[in-house]
Amino acid sequence: MIRVQTIDSLELPELAPYRTLRRSAEHATQGIFVAEGDKVVRRLLESNFGVVSVLLPENRLAEFEPLLRARPETKIPVYIVTKKSVLEELVGFEMFQGVLAIGKIPGVVTLEKILADNPRPRLFAAVDGLTNAENIGLLVRNCAAFGTQALIVGETSSSPFLRRAVRNSMGTIFQLPVVESDNLIKSLSELRDHGVRCIAAHPHTEKKFLTRADFTGDCCVVFGSEGNGISPEVLAACDEAVAIPMADGVDSLNVGAAAAVFLYEASRQRGRA
């Protein structure tokens, strides 16, 4: 069931999460996130994530109504904006799609759960010190594309539920279990105790290139930050370091590109590509 309400301003108390789009930390304490854009909002409505409310231009209600009515919530507030300028004021620039929603961050996912829920050979990814929200979103999208079963986010990384991360994931965050670890080194140790090999995606190694690494068994590929890569402590907690062979004069790739290469190779070795 939905409750449609037409608005011409953003002053209602219920609209506070939309007025504070850039206050991601505030949203995190409330257990909510912002979904922005046509495809992302559609995927949220199709998912099993909780939905708090939806904000739409007047001319978009009819196309979203079937998805809204199929939701399990008792009543979802749907705010209809009649003036395009209201949405432009909200986001700070001209917004062609004009579709927004507030979702609920899911409950805690543990290592024990992802180990129990996923068949072997398991394929996980982990991130250390990755603070750029757009790159977190790209990494999530690559994980979903290449069959990664879960993402482990270290304590020094940004949340994948930041608005820009959710947007850059194109909504694939709604299908990827995320473990938000408060101690990545400890988490990697626990994975190793369960027979999961932790492979560091580390460009500054001459010991092993990607094509010689074995991704056919249970493994977790660990990616580092945009500037400094994987910290020495996390690197030491991994079983091995593997590099992508590159031309002379190029020493690294954007983490999204590196993740695509690594996870494609893991998928290929497992017969999926």
C-alpha cells in the first residue's frame, strides 16, 4: 500500500533525509541511505531492503506505482513534486530523472553467516582504506558482475551505503551481502582459519602475476586505497600478494579497474567466463 502526498516544498519533517542528502554520517546513525536515479530506485523497490519513502516528479508516479504496490510494507509514503525547481534545489543541480528514495541499511551481516550461506568454492572481496565513495560503488558493481558472494569492508574504508556509493553501484549493492568489519586484520585471520585464502591485489610485487595465481578454491581478494594501496599490516595478514602485469611506466590502476581484472580472472578460472 502507498500513501501519495503532493508537495511544493521540502519543509515537512518527514522530508528531512532528502534535505540532508550530503550528510551521510547523519543518515548512517539513523540506519538509512539515499537511493538516487531511475535504475537505482527501481532496484531498491525490487529488492528485499526496507523502503522508508519515495520522492518522485508528478509525471513519474504511474510507471513506479506497480513496483510500489508490490512492496511488503504496510504503507509507503510517496511524495509527489509538482515543481521541477524543488528537486533541482534539493540536489544542487538540474536533475533530469528526479527520482529519489530512502532505504533502510540492512542488519549486521557476520563472517559466520556468509561462510554458512555460500557454497564452495567461495569468492569474497575485501577493502582496506578505500575512502572514495564513487570507487566503493564501482567495486560493489564489479563484485556483483563477477559473482563475488560478499564484500568485507574494513574499518578504514567508507561505507558502501553512502549516497554516491549506492548511485555508482547502480543498485547492485542491494544484491551483495556486506560485512562491515571493525578489524579487517582479524576478519582476514578468521577467513584463513576457515580455509579461505586471502589474496592481496598489490601492484608493487614482483613475486607473482595475476595469471599465475590460483582462484579456483575458497578465496578473498583484498583491495587497497586509491593512493597508498593495502596497508603493510593488512598485507602481512594475507596469504600472498598478486599483481596485474602492466606496461612499463604504469604502476597501478584505479581500484575499480583493478577489481574488474582480478574478479574476471577468478570468474574465468571457475568456468564462468
